[in-house]
Amino acid sequence: DEYKGYVWTAHGRFPTNTPGWWGGAHPFTLLDWSIVHNGEISSYGANKRYLEMFGYKCMLQTDTEAITYIFDLLLRRHGLPLDVAITAVAAPLWSQISRMEPEK
């Protein structure tokens, strides 16, 4: 009763393929984004090195931190639309790609 908000995210989960600790637990938030996923985002090391080229510092050793920064990079800094950023991060299946409109 002491908190007010427009949207609440209620979920608690340790990372699965990186060190499990509360600093990397879900939900992971940054600016206007709250990331919760059920699965594994691979290539933490490669994602971390990529983000460092743009001035980000991944310090929490969790793939969720990296993906949150990637969304910040694509959406806020590069100005991409949300659907384009989502497609860049999680590409459609090959069977879906073949049925997409040419402009996609």
C-alpha cells in the first residue's frame, strides 16, 4: 500500500547459465525496460564485448543484463522500432521468414 505504479512485474528467478545470485535475478530493469524471460540467452561473452564497443559495462555476469543493454542500444540509442529490435534479437524461424512480406 506504500507503492504506486502503472505496471508491476512480479517474478523472481536466478540466472540459469551464468552465476546464480540476486544481482542477476529476474526481473532485470534498466531505464524504462524490465526483462523477464524463460530460457537461455546464449553468448554472454560475445554480447558483453559487443556492448563494450558502445560504452556499456556489463558487471553482473548475467545474460539478462546483456540483453537489457542490447535493447537499450537498439531502441534508445539507435532509434529502431520495437518490432525491428525484437526481430534482431530473436529472429523468426526459417519457415516464417519464407512467408514474410518482402519489405520485412
